[in-house]
Amino acid sequence: MSTDTVRAGAADEAAERRREQRGWYFYDWACSVYSTSVLTVFLGPYLTAVAKHAADADGFVHPLGVPVRAGSFFAYAVSASVIVSIVVMPMAGAAADRTGRKKPLLAAAAYLGAAATTGMFFLDGDRYLLGGLLLIVANASLAVSMVLYNSYLPQIAPPEERDAVSSRGWAFGYAAGSVALVANLVLFTAHDSFGVSESTAVRICLASAGVWWGAFTLVPLKRLRDRRTASAGQASAHGWRQLAATVRDMRRQPLTLSFLLAYLIYNDGIQTVISQASVYGSEELGLSQSTLITAVLLVQVLAVGGALGMGRLARTYGAKRTILGSLVAWTLTLAAGYFLPAGAPVWFFVLASGIGLVLGGSQALSRSLFSHLVPSGKEAEYFSAYEMSDRGMSWLGPLLFGLTYQLTGSYRDAIISLVVFFVIGFVLLARVPVRRAVRDAGNPVPERI
């Protein structure tokens, strides 16, 4: 075979890889609008209002005959969705790795979630039960789809490209969240000008996220391709049996488990800051809802640049060092947040800027670093464990936040208590010898990691 033929083949392979990567980015673009507009901004307050409308004289609703305070219904629905996700993810991951047919499973999860989100348009009156059901279906579908989506990363990007590819994916997601949130806020704040009620405007915003999710999922489904595995065609009905085998296999990869433990802890801190920052802003700093929504948009916009910028830093310093630096930045940001003056939105925007700059990069580089620690052929199973470690412990940070407030009566003490997650996560991650972990997983070690 001539040198020119080899070069042409390599060029064609690189072009096909870039085409798949661009398609892969678009799933972040498709589904992140759900996370931003639905979960972060609109659904919680709206579903709570629907539940309160359906409540009895004592403020209780009765799903399946169980008395539940209307104000707690949304939180309980989110918790139920986490439980369903933990049950379904390992089965989907096992099926994907056994058959090598990730794309049909990704399509099924994505369109089930998009349909449930679009159905939120019908959440009027006292249909709180419908809202809870749609939330559970959409959240669980998103979790399953992210397992499958993340598991493509080791297949579409060689080791030296993964930090950049993962960072671009997160950047696409945050960019999409920003674009959609701007459109949603225009409709919400000027609903009278559009001839719709505030309630209808919210329902349109919710449903539009589902339409967006479904429409842009067509791009990755067209460009990504399945790789058939040696075990393709075997039965995949025993998801839990496969999960047990995965856990046993991961015990033979102790360094991979060490990374997962570190990620579990510091990511719980990240997720708690995201979910509780608005509570801190409204209750402790006395900021308006419009200020808080603007801060969310600011985080989304800056997270695009943060993800791309930290991806570039990883090329020079490696993903591990860059993540460790981001954890130091998270700690300093929380310390600064403790001293924010009340009634000063400008300083809250500065805090939001700090969060945005480290948010996307911390998550993107964690994903790419983990991808190096996954044995070949077990991507979906290991990424189901990755997602489960994320979601399965997502209650610990809010619990510490709530307990600290209960004991001290201060949201400032509650927000500073979250520093412990970043300090412990830093120490645990620093102790992981990532180069040896990559070799132990049977993968080539990148020059920078």
C-alpha cells in the first residue's frame, strides 16, 4: 500500500471522526434546554403552584392517597425520578454494551423525554399528578440518554482529543441553554404583549423545551454510528445481573473507583451550589426573582467560555491539574459568597460570574478524564455507574445545607458549609495516580492528563 493511500485513508478517518464529534455536540445542545429552562427556572415554581391549587384546606395533596404538603410535591417528584433513574440506567447501559446498538436506545430515551416535556403544556388547573408523572419520565429519560451519550466519547475521540471534545460538548449545551432562556424570558416577561396569560406563557416555555430537545436530537442520530461489539446479538434482558458483574469488574479497577469517589463528592458540592444559590440570593440577600433569573442566564453564558477555556488549559497542564485548580476556584467563590452584602445585585452577579467560569470546565474535564479510566467495550456500563454516582448522592449536599441552616439560622453559614465538598474532593482527586489508572484500564496514556 502506497504512502499516499495511507495518508488518504487517515485523512478520511479524521474527517469522519470530526463529523461524528460535531453530531455528538448537538445532543448537549438538544437536551440542555430541558435542564436550564424546565428544571432550573420554570417547572419548580409552576408545579408547586399547581399543587397548591389542588390542595385541601390544610395545604395537602393526596397522590395515591398519601398526604403530601403541596410545597413539597416538586421535591418529592424529583426524588422519585432519581430512584427511577438509578433502576433504569444500569439496564440501558448493559443493553448498549451487549448489543453495540447505542443509537436506537439513545433515540428511544431522548424522544420519550422530549415527549414528556412537550406534554407539560397541559399542566393547567389542578393537574399536579400529571406534572409529577411527566417530570419523573423526563428526568429518568434524560439520565438514560446521558449514559448513552457520554459512552460515545471514548469511541469518537482519541485520548489526546477528549478534553477538548468533552469541553466543546458542554459549551454547546450552555450556549443552547442561554439562547432558549433568553427567548423564554422575553415571552414570560412580556406575555401580555403576546396576548397570553402568565400561566400559558410558562406552559409554552416548558413545552418548547421538549420540541427543542426532539428536533435537535435528529442531528446526533444522523451522524453518530454504532460499533458492533464481540457480544453483539446476545440477550440483554439481565440488566441487573450485568450491573453486578460491572461492580465486580470495577472492584478490579480500584483507581477508577477512587476517581469516582472524588467526583461523587466534589460534584455533589457543585450541584448543591447550583440548586441552592437562588435560595441564598432570595432569602439571605433579598434579591428579586428577575435578578435571580438574570444571574442564571449569566451563568449559562459564561459557562460556554469557561468550558472552552478550561479545555485549553487542560492541553497544557492536563485534565487532573485543571480540575484541581477549578476546585480551588470553587472554594474561593463560596468564601466570597459568604461576605456578599444583602440587597446588592451587582455583587451577586459577580458571584454568578465566578460560578459560570468554573462550572462547565469542571464537569467537562471530569467526564473526559473518566473516559480514560474505562476499559474498552464497557463504556455504557461504566458511564451508568458514573451517572449513578452523581445522582445517587445528590441528596447529601442539600442535606448538609439544610441542616446547617436549621442549626445556625444563617444561610451564610449554610453556603460556606459546602466548602467541605470541594476540600475533600480536592484531596481525594489529588491522591489518584491517573496515569497508572489509565494503564490499569488497558488504555493508552495521553501525553497530558
